[in-house]
Amino acid sequence: MSKKKLNVGLIGYQFMGKAHSNAYRQVGHFFDLPAEIGMHTICGRTPGPLKAAADQFGWANTETDWRKVVENPEIDIIDVSTPGNSHAEIAIAAAKAGKAVFCEKPIGNTLAEAKAMLEAVQAAKVPHAVFHNYRKAPAVALAKQLITDGRLGTIYHWRATYLQDWIADPNFPLVWRLQKEVAGSGTHGDINAHIIDLGRHLVGELAEVSGMLHTFIKKRPLAGEIDANLGAKASQEMGDVTVDDAAMFIARFKNGALGTFEASRFAVGRKNYNRFEINGSKGSLVFNLERMNELEFYDNATPEQTHGFTLIQATEGSHPYAGHYWPVAHIIGYEHTFTNLIADAVTNMVAGKRIEPDFVDGYENQRVLDAVERSSEAKGWVSL
Amino acid sequence: MSKKKLNVGLIGYQFMGKAHSNAYRQVGHFFDLPAEIGMHTICGRTPGPLKAAADQFGWANTETDWRKVVENPEIDIIDVSTPGNSHAEIAIAAAKAGKAVFCEKPIGNTLAEAKAMLEAVQAAKVPHAVFHNYRKAPAVALAKQLITDGRLGTIYHWRATYLQDWIADPNFPLVWRLQKEVAGSGTHGDINAHIIDLGRHLVGELAEVSGMLHTFIKKRPLAGEIDANLGAKASQEMGDVTVDDAAMFIARFKNGALGTFEASRFAVGRKNYNRFEINGSKGSLVFNLERMNELEFYDNATPEQTHGFTLIQATEGSHPYAGHYWPVAHIIGYEHTFTNLIADAVTNMVAGKRIEPDFVDGYENQRVLDAVERSSEAKGWVSL
Amino acid sequence: MSKKKLNVGLIGYQFMGKAHSNAYRQVGHFFDLPAEIGMHTICGRTPGPLKAAADQFGWANTETDWRKVVENPEIDIIDVSTPGNSHAEIAIAAAKAGKAVFCEKPIGNTLAEAKAMLEAVQAAKVPHAVFHNYRKAPAVALAKQLITDGRLGTIYHWRATYLQDWIADPNFPLVWRLQKEVAGSGTHGDINAHIIDLGRHLVGELAEVSGMLHTFIKKRPLAGEIDANLGAKASQEMGDVTVDDAAMFIARFKNGALGTFEASRFAVGRKNYNRFEINGSKGSLVFNLERMNELEFYDNATPEQTHGFTLIQATEGSHPYAGHYWPVAHIIGYEHTFTNLIADAVTNMVAGKRIEPDFVDGYENQRVLDAVERSSEAKGWVSL
Amino acid sequence: MSKKKLNVGLIGYQFMGKAHSNAYRQVGHFFDLPAEIGMHTICGRTPGPLKAAADQFGWANTETDWRKVVENPEIDIIDVSTPGNSHAEIAIAAAKAGKAVFCEKPIGNTLAEAKAMLEAVQAAKVPHAVFHNYRKAPAVALAKQLITDGRLGTIYHWRATYLQDWIADPNFPLVWRLQKEVAGSGTHGDINAHIIDLGRHLVGELAEVSGMLHTFIKKRPLAGEIDANLGAKASQEMGDVTVDDAAMFIARFKNGALGTFEASRFAVGRKNYNRFEINGSKGSLVFNLERMNELEFYDNATPEQTHGFTLIQATEGSHPYAGHYWPVAHIIGYEHTFTNLIADAVTNMVAGKRIEPDFVDGYENQRVLDAVERSSEAKGWVSL
């Protein structure tokens, strides 16, 4: 008996488009899914690069009008991988059209958008997912297991940084990610959102925050034509940077844990340093995305003679996701976090279960982003 | 104009079959190749698992008789991924049939086999490649670049270990990799061969060796049915382990460098620890496969105030292979070494250039393996 | 010609007393000082343990009344190593008696005390020093050099944590360090003070802070007799913990850099994890006291091919302080930071130069501690 | 009641003289010894520098004729810290004079010397010790404990390197350590001897070896006046390097373990990289002198979910030696290994127990050095 087929329409074909396409293409080769994935249509505004992307990434069709994709009865899942300013419109339309909606993070550029999106998918009773893909690294999933199993006891501290440096050069141009009207925010929504998600996932909901957002370089050369990844051509004319270069906050979680969060694109030398440390009464955990196959675990039950942080290679067949790939210590990479997320999403979708993370997570994340922004403006604590 | 298509016939569908299949499937999505890869036929002896493998890995056809694959005029490349005792027969037949031959390492189980295989592909003037895939990790390719650029100066030391522990349990059963008549040797041909290749690739040819091979556990439970990866079911009956558990040697390279090589499957706690260090008059390099996106470089030209080993993340767009994948520090994994190797092999094959590494490398590697075995038996140095 | 002799009177003989004694005893054997150090008198309240300490640490005389030490005309330097609640009284008396005053940190338990102490030494025109000893680790001094030389460019980020876990056990007793009336504060004055000093030293003065102090365990068993180090005997009776278990804040420096500071005694698994990272436009630095001989440096001027964090072993003869000890990579330890501080202090004292760090540093440090406390209470930002 | 006093006469005042002096001076301040150490006399040939050394290091008297020190009835312990070519004569004379003899390693420049020295101390029934100080690092002593407690099970592998680079520059002059008639050998006796001692101490006696010694730079500028540490002044005239620049061997231990040993002064970038790894059936250990406060331990009994190498900070009060110094993770350094050795030696000497390591260890070590040299010449295995 052949499997049900789920056809995907992907809106957006740049960095995230490439990553999502790879996941859809690969997932069935590593996971025994309850449905077959059809890479039906990829959608973008510029026909030439769009066709090239379709060929390169393995999509059957192209379409320049996202509304046609959303309305296409052959399509089951709409994947929203565009810049943040179009997420809400596309996702809401997709929900109304009865499609499952898998959306990049942050789900909207504002809390209002996020709320409307969540209401739309809930009203339409369609499956929904948000691409907080780092939950799906085996080492992070193992961290979650250990916490759920009580291995950390009462959690006292969450300490997270997401550090990059790709715009530290003042001559790096004003790409869309530096424009508030397109990107919504800077590091805050782009990478702080990731560590907020990890904090919520691993420790719990936040109660109150005190933060600051800051822009170091306030004017940059206008970008020429924007290229397929993050880069851009520099020009002589200058424009205003309207988003934050760095965003950080201290927080109290509802369960009493204390948290620090810091995101920056000005941490020279740090390329993709998404690191967290959790300290609990029974143990501690450390993760760093740049060594994403590893998890450090301190078990307070170990006798003093031999206690210390243990470097777990989260690549054993028994570790989450890892058994689907290669033997122990034959590592996987960044792209596999998306594959794992799609595997989970499709599995739960077919089973009629809640996908995790979903728009509820996306919305809660946005509530935190919003509270930190208000805290930064008000120069005081904001409750959630 | 459509690209030339190169159809592949893959012989073998276990661990290496899975890795090679993934590479053939993925390579065109990340590299702009001069030819399209056709995943034509996968071949194995047992129809049921073979069909499952074909479906999972993405092959169009199955075939239980490798001779039919070799003779199939639609097929351009024969990929030999069987255990070592069938490499020579298949590869020689494929060469005689005019096919390109891409063969797993070590190319044969004996030096005589390797020699016959090399002669066969040379006589048939067909393209040939051997899967010493670790050359193709970006960090290793960067190491090669730095050496070629003279950044290490005169090389004094090569120091390599390849450490695993998957058979350290004495009750681990007698799988095919522990039987000389199938595998040819134990750690020696399996993993020592990898660091020998890296040593030859990065430092140069060896002049003489003094080594020892050793078997710690001489009897093991007979394996039940062998599973798709390395595992097996244990039984009560015992059989003789006829290969080495550990193999190590000291060496002189022709260029005057000194080398140490050590491979073991009894290094408890080491899972896939393929590490090398090279010391030259102008600098040093360190690589460890378990952190395969990283390369440590010591530059002797740096002033004393700030000298030290620099942890390079070999993930920049300008680093070898890395630009085909993801932004900096969004790491790749084990599987990508095969993708890179196939990309190079197909590119060179279409261009009529020598593929690297090829059967010459496979043969030279086997000469070293053979010399070390003879040295171990004779308890003295053996010249190459 | 014999050197001038400077006699020291040490008030306090527990953990800091042991560390300071070692420094006075050793400094002349590694540094060619302009004066000889005389270990004249050690002072404490309990004669028996005091005599034992004198013998063990190498002091010529003992005295149970600190006032007699301060008034002793043979003594040149008063070292204040008692708990914080007696610093001000002793230091002010010593200054009035015309002695040089070397005081443990934080210099007082309140800002008012710190101010009075600073005024006292300035009024008396006596030399003064404060034991922010971590400035004197060779790796930290090298960091200072690199910053002074402009190797980091404009500093964007300071990120510091000082993490310990020695009171994470809720049954750990109520020792003096957990009592506000003795210790002034908990982690805040004890270890946050250290990273505040490092931040001031390496980046500059703070402009404003938003912080929180928190006590996880609010009642603990009363301590029995307090022992010579940090430990204590547990009893059944419970008492109130009146200091913070964790203290953290975000900050803006006057030069525009952003900072995060976090100190905790509840970071299970972290023993003495005093780590900072500084990101500037031209480079970055990382230090961790647990590997105090090392400094990581990222030089943004390095070409992309080989850029990365360089692990400098700050043990070369040309590195600060290191040349006084052992050959390269023959590491030194915690105790040597005190030795280096004393060497600098005595050298500058004899030369009539400002000692660094001194009571000005101590006072400025206390201003930050005070501002963070007020911020925590007011739940808002406090300017300095 | 006052303690017995043991007066020391130290022969030699350069690098080792400084290290030993520090240990004698400090040991009583950290250990409660059964005897008081008297730093009676330091001996060297050149009065000026000798007097300076005495003052700097804290010795009461100086003497230019070692025979007078050996014959001095006030002296109990003769410490032999001269270059290797005078060890035998001094040590034998000291033994005959009834003194305890504490000798630097390797104890002699030849096996014959070592044998004569061992016979002399045994005939004279005097206490004897050899300065294989790295046994006394807390982390190494902890390794020994874990092995003794059976935590490693059957040992399969010993893997050690001692890498330095201080003579990698071909213009580094021909100091005494590069002259066979003074130093006996190069890296072999200087640093290979250290890892041989660690291998013997931790794994057991060697059964057979196959090795090679090599000199990369055969002529060097003659040294000018030799300075107090390793350095020297370069001159124009060239002389022959008569010792090895690198020495390495593979080995079988009597208990069946396999070993690799490699020492080099041409490992550019490695400053004092004395690293070993031990793999046993139940666990593994890794130590590196450059991070000498740490020990990595892999416990094979840990469940797969959380197994990995644990980074133990061997600084707990319960760890060997560590409790004598500072609180946990307040690290100690190179010099403390000598202090610990002296503490053990004096304690055992007073108790009439065997000191460990002693001349038996020194002699067995020399037997291995000698066997490796003969193996290198004969190009074959040599049994011990």
C-alpha cells in the first residue's frame, strides 16, 4: 500500500529556502515517515533565480504569485520562508485555505501579527509549525530528555548567548535584515529569538525581563542587489540602520530560575556561537551550536573524586534523531536540524498530534521579544 | 542544453552503500557538476533488504547479480562498496567492461589484489577513484592548501591516531570485519588505511616502517545474522578472531619527516577519533574527525606575544568545499566528505583528468599496509 | 648595600591570610624588589590557631589586638585580610597611623565605608592597594597590554561570569560569608566584585546598570565553629541567609561598550569559573581563571583562510610576570596572582608611584556594587 | 617538642636548582612534615652567580667544591641537580658518605652509571629519590589511584608524547643539552625519560621496544656563555649536535598493554606538551601537563546516554596533594610537583620507608632508554 503524499509549497528561496528544501528532499531517506513528501512548488518573485533555485533544490514547479500556491488544491503544506514582513499575510491566507502552515521564525514582525497568525491557524484548525530548528539538534533534544528525567533537579540558572560578527564591519551594506520594515528587528528577532525558544523549551516560561537593544553602527552603505545568501553589494550612498545590532536581557522564569540572554552581530570572531548553560540543583548542561554534536553534562551525583563536566557525543544510536543517520561520532551538521524538525512535524501532522514547536511557541516567543523591546525603551522591568 | 548523464551502479548496500547513495543523491544539489548523476541500480545478494535499501536510498533499480550490473550498457560508473574480499573481482570486471570504477578502501585485501586492480584500470584506461573520503573534509583540504602554500615549511613530524572502541566488549560477536578471509585485516585495513592515506596525502610517501599488529580478544561469539550497520546478534558458539584489534607503526617518510601511526578498536571511550598533528619548521596543524569542521594551525611567524594554536572553523565560503553548503560555522558532517569526493571525481572524470585519490593511491596505501604487516611478523624495519 | 626593609603586619589568618602570607614569603625569591619584605606580625583573635598560622605561614610574631599592630612603629604595611565588616575600622586606623594599607576586596561592606577609607588614605597620604589579584594573572595582564596597544579597536562587548557552586547544597551551613552584617553581601561583593574590577580595568568605567540579586536558599543550618577555610560544621538549628546567592546585571560603559556580569554560588559544577570575553572592532579576547595561564585572542586582521581564536599560553618569558617564574608552558597557579600584586605594590610604593589597583579602584568598584543593589531594589536602571 | 631537622646540600643552581630550592623552601608551609628542612648549602663552580643564586633561592651557605658538601657532617640530604655527566660521581660519593641522595633524572648518562648509582645507595643503605616529579601532579596521582582501584580494568593502550619546540630554530646554539658528553642524550633522556617513567608508574614494566632516535639539525652555532635557564648566546662558529632531536618507540608492556612513546624538541608550537592517554577495558584517562590540574576520565560503566570523557579538576580537597594548597579550582602549577615530591620523600625517609620514585625507578627507566637506543641502532626490537 502506498503512503499518503503531502505536497509542499515553499514560499521563499534564499538561505532558509535552501535549508528547508534540503530537509524536504532528505527526510524520507533517513526517517520512515507516515507520508511521502512531494516537493511540489517553489515560489519567489524573480523568475530567473527562482527557476535556478527550483532546479538546484529539487522542486517540480515554480510560481511567482504566492497566492496561487496557497490556493493550489494539490498542495498540503505551505512553508513560509520569506522575510518577516510577509509572514503574517501568507500564513493567514494559507490557514484560511486549509493548508498546514510551517513558518520561519520569528513568526511575525510584531506581536499583533503573531497573535493574528496564531488565531488564524487555530480558527482554521490546520497543523502549524515554526522553524525553531535548534530544538532538533540531537544534543539539544538529549538536554531536554535529561531535564525531563529530572537529572538537573531544580533549575537555578539559564545563561545563553548567540554571537555572530557578520555585520561588524561598518562598511557591510544595509541589507534587508538591517531594515526594520522588512526584518522587524535585528539580532533580537533573528538570533535572540532562537535562544529565547531554547530557554522556554528547556527551562520554561518567562515571568519578567529587563533588557537593552543597541545599534552600534547607525548608518551603512545602501545595498546593491541583494544576493541569495546574506551578502550584498556595497554602494556609496548611506542609509539608516533601523534595527538593533545587539540585544540582551536578564530575566526571571516563572519557576524561579534566573536567566541571561545576549545576542549580537558585533562579537568579532564569533561566527555562529549559540551557546547555553543550565545549572540545576542536580546537574548542569552546556551546549554550543558550533560543536552541535556535543553536550556537556555535570552530574552532581557523581562522587567528588571523579566529578566534572562530561563531554557527551550525542551521536549514539540511542540518542534522539542520531540513530537515523550514521554510526557514533560520525557527525551530522546544521542542515540535519531542519530534517529532524520536518520529520517530527510530518509525523505529528499525520497522527493528528500537536507539532512542536508550533505557532503557540512562535507567539509566546514574540511576547518575550516584545516585552524586552518595551523594557529597553522604558528602562525598567516588564512582566509577561 | 541538457547535461551529460552518468549512471551509477552501486554494489553493496550496507554502511558504505548508505553513505555513497547519499552522496550521489545530494551532490548535484550543492555542486554545479558537468554531468548529471543517475542513481541507476543498486546491487546486493538478498532481494528483500536490497529492495528496501533501493527505496530508502533512492535507486531506480535493483539487481542481485553484480555481473549484470557491470555488463549493463546503461551504466557508466561501478561503485564497489562490498566487503574487501570481493573488491578485486568486481573492480577488474568493471574495468574490463569499460566502466569507471569508484572503489571503497582498502582497494583489495592483499597487495597482489591491489596491484591487479590498478593494472586493470590502467589497461582499460577507465577513470578510477578510491574512497579515502577524509581528504575531502574542508578542514583537511585546508590543511593540504596550507602545506602546499609552504605555511608549514619543512615537515618534521606526522603523528596520527585513529581510535575506536566498538569491539572492546569481549562479547561483541565475530562479525565479518573480524574475519580475515572477508575483511583482509582488522583495524589495519579499516582505519589505519585512512591515516596512512592522510599521511601520504599531506606529508608524502613513506620510506620505511616498523610496526606491530595485535589481537587482544582472540575468540568471540559467532555472529547471528549480520545487520545493516556494524552490529550483529551474539550467539553462544565461539569463533577465532583472525584480524588485528590494534595496529601501530613508526615510520620515516622519504622527505625526512618522522611518523607515528596508531589504529585501535580497543580505545575505550574513543568513538571515531581520527586525529593527526603535523609539525613543520614554519608551523603545525591538528585535525580531529570528531570535530571535523575545525583545524588548528600554529603559525611560527606570529610574534611570541600572541602565538599559539588558532582554532580555524573551516566553514568560510572561501574554504575548500565549504562555500557549497551553508554560511560560516553552520557546520557540515561526516556524509559531506563523500559528497565532496563524488563532486571532485565526477568533475575530473568528465574533464578527463586524474581523479584524486585513485587506484594509484589505493595501491600505494596497500603497499604500506603490507610493509607494516611484514614488519610486525619479522620484528624489524621494512623498506618501501 | 642592603635593601630597605618593609615590615608587614597581617590582620587575619584564614583563606586570604594564607594566600597573602605565601605571597610575602615568595615574592623576593622571584622578583628583584627595591625593598626586602619582613613578615613581622600576624594578628588574629584566637591565640592557638593564630600561633599555628604564624608557624605555618612564616610570621615572626603574633598579636591578638589589631590596634597594637597598627600602632607598632616597626611595621610599615598593614594588610587587612579580615571579613569585610572590620575593613574600614582597621584600614582607617592604619592610615591614621601612617602605615601603607593593603586591603582585601571589597574594601568595605558599604559605599560609605569605602568612601571613608579612601578619604583616610588620601588624607594620610599613605600608599594603598586593594587585592583585586586577578588583574595580575599573566594572561589578564597580557589582555590589558593588547587592549592598550589597540589590538581590540573599539570595544563593543564585555561579557563576564564568575560561577561557583560551594553553597548549592541547601544543607551547607550559615557561615560568615552568608551573613550580611559580616560579609556585606554574598556573591555580589565576593565574586561579582572581581569581574567588576576586571571590567573596569580592561574596558573602562560603567555608566549605568540594571541588575538583580537573588537568594535561592533562604534558611540554612547554623554553622558550628568556623574552620580555617570556607567550610563549617552543620548544626540542626536554622538561620536566615541575609545575602544574595546570585547577582547579575547588564550595563553600559561610558565608552559605549555593553556589558553583562553574572556571579553565582549556585552554578553546580562550576568551581571557580571566572570567565570574561571582550569583543572589539579589531579583535576579541577570552579568559577563564580555571585555565588562568591561557588567553584566547581573535585578531580580525588575520586573513579569512586562517582566522580563528588563538590559544595563547601566557607563559613566555616576554609575557607579563611570566619571566620571573619558569620556562614557557611550565604553568603557575592561583597563588602567583598575589605574589605578582605584592611585587607591583612594593615596587610602586618604594618608587612613590600610585599602586594599581588601589583604594580608588576599591571605591569605584563599590560604587558599582552599590548601584547594582539599588537597581535590583528599584527594578530599573541606575546611573553611576 | 621541636622537629628533627634535615639539612640539604644542593649541587647545581640553574633551572632545576631553582625548582628544587623553591620546593625545599615551600614544602613546610603546606605540609605538616615529620622533619624540618634546612636549606644549608648550595654548591656551584662559579662564586658570583652561586652567591646570587643562594640569595635568591634562600640558601644559608655556598660552596664551590661539591666534595666538601658531600663530606659536611651537618648535611643530611644531597640533592644532585647538575647536568647528567656528573650525577654518578656525586651521587656515589654522597651515598658512601652516608647521605640521602635525591637526584635529578635521568639518574645517569649511561646504563652502567645508573647501575653503579643504584648499587651504591643500596650498599650504603641510604634513602634515595629521583625527580620524576610529574608523578606528583595531583591529576597524575589521581590517575594512579583510579588505576589502582581497578577503574580502568585491563589496560590495552598507553599513548604518550612529550613535545617541545625550543630548539626548532636551526640557529639556536649548541648548549650543553645538545652535547652527548654532558647531557648523555637529547630529548630521549630529557623528556622521553619522563613519559617512560609515567608509563612504568601507571601501566607497568616494559617487555620490548622498537624505536628510532633522530637528529634533524646536525650542526649548530657554538654557544657563548651558558645562561641560567635554557638559553644561550649564539656565535658564528658551528659545532656538531651529538644528541637526538626526537626519539620515539612502540612497545609491549609485560602485562600485555601496547605502548607508543614520542618525544621531540621539533614540534613547533608545542611548548611543554607532556600528554598521555591510557585505554583500559573499563575506562580511559587523558592528562596533559600544560593543563596539569585536569584529568579526563572515561568510565565505561556510565550508561550510553551520558557517557563521555569527564573533565575532572583535580583540585578538590580530597584529591591527592590538592588539599594542602587552595580551594577547589584555585589551581597550582609546575613548581608544586617538586614540592609534593619533596613532601613524600621526606615523609618516607623519616618513616624509614621506600621513597617513590627512587633509584630503582631511575635504573629501570635507564634500562628502557638504553634498550630504545640499541633498538634504534639495530633497527629491530629489543627485549628488556
